Amino acid sequence: MRALITGVTGQDGWYLSELLVAQGHEVFGLVVDLDTAQLPPGVRPLSGDMSDTASLAAALDDCRPAELYNLASISSVARSWNDPALVADVNGVGVLRLLDQLRRRDWTHVRFVQAGSAEIFGDAAAPQSEATPLRPVTPYGVAKALAQHAVLAYRTSGLWAASVILYNHESPRRPVGFVTRKITKAVAGIATGAREPLVLGTLDVRRDWGFAGDYAEAMTLVARHERPDDFVVSSGVSHTIAEFVAAAFAHVGIDDWRPWVRIDADLRRPADAAEQRGDSRHIRETLGWRPRIDFQQLVAAMVDADLARIGATESVE
């Protein structure tokens, strides 16, 4: 069984590729630069760019996958406000390019799974489900909504195309540019003697956080389902950023965390949804998926990983 993963070098790509390799798949990863890419173990690289149709076509012909997971994305919502056209091209039009190449080859046997986002729902009342209307309020959400519509269009035309609408999913592999890693890295630093405060844009936004490894497993279950469909993947529980901060500080024994946190309104994103919380009954009842890692375990694992990074740096120095 051959699988092709776009976005293989990201957090989700690592967890998904590790799972597929363990299952005995021959895994290929699409990367823009073959010379500099840091690939997960067991993954064979293929050159390709979501903005370049010819390179996508060549990659498909080289590996001829049975399963195709499109994780490639400019994943920063904040960046989408600075470069909306690029985000639309990679996150939205890039999906059209992939699906069109499958259609041109009449590869109706390929299981295509699109990694979607809760951002497609915008500020819709929680919880959101597969039936919630798409009303994105960020350029990132607009691009992901285009991809969501593309999956439905090509599925209707005969391709095996499914989507997983992923709510916030984190791990120790999350880049530090994301607020969750920003929090856990700062908390680990403070716990080991740093004096700099944690600076955030808001504490009030509520998000449905889960573990990225659990969500990678959900993707494989969707790919092996008898028919393609759309599935919300979420924990079903939302927490404020303040609750995430409190859990991180509590893990290192600091209960009074507010003196260590400063709010800078300039860091707040425009048009941020107040709450994103998913209704994942469809995937739970249809495919039997359940998250294995809860919120407290996730936060603890991320803090511990950042503490270990500090320890490793100190031992080298």
C-alpha cells in the first residue's frame, strides 16, 4: 500500500507518517526542497509544490498512491492576513490542482483525504458540525472553505474524496509561532528561572484542543472507510486561553500565574471567533474514533517537552 502525504514535514505529517509506516505502508512525502527537508523516518521524498501543477503531476505519476493525504498548508491564521493571496493559492487552489490531476487520470480508486479546518465555520454558534454553514471570517478560513467545497465537487464527479474538519490540535512538535507552544515554552522558561513574562493578545478566546497524534489516526480511519464523507474531528470540549495558561503553570507548580502574564492588544487577531467547539459524533459513531489524550495530558506533555529542551540546551552549554 502506497501513501503520499503533502505537508509531510509539519506536525501532522510526522504523526501521520509514523502511523502509516508502522502499519506497513510505503510512504512518500511531498517537499519543496529535497536538499533541506527534514523528513520523518521511513518516508521517501518527492519534489513538489502546491502552487505548481506540473510538479504535482510528476509526483503523482512517480508514486501512484493508493492513499493521498493533503496536509500541505500555510497553517498560520495570522499570516493569512498579511499574505491572503499566497494562502488562498496554497490552501485553496492547491487542493483544486491535486483533485484535478486525479480526475484527469481517472484515478477514482485513490483515497483522497483533505485536512480541513474549523476556521471554515467562522464565528458560528458552538458546537459546529458537518451541517454547520461555512461562514469564514479570516483569509485562512476562506481558503480552507474553498478546499472544502472542492472536495465535495470532485466527490460528486466520481472521485473518492473526503475531508476531516480538524479543530485545534497540538503536540510537543507544534512550532513556537503558535500560541500553545508560545505558552508552554514560556512556562518552562519561567519554571527554570527566566524572568520574562508571557505576553499574549487575549485570554478569553475559547478553542477545542486535542492531540495531533489522535487526529492523524482519525485521518487513516476516514481513508479506509467504505465511502468518502466529511468528518468533524474534535474533542468536543472547549477551553479558554486562560485555562490553557493556568494548566501549563499548574504543571510546574505555579498556581498564581497572573503576575507572569501580560496582555498586549496589538497581538490580538482581527475577527477571531469567540469559540470553536466541534460536534464529532459523526466520526465517533461511524468509525469508532475516540481521542486518547485529554486536555490536561496534552498541556502537561507540551510543558514537559519544553522543559526537556531547556535541559538539553543547558547540558550542551
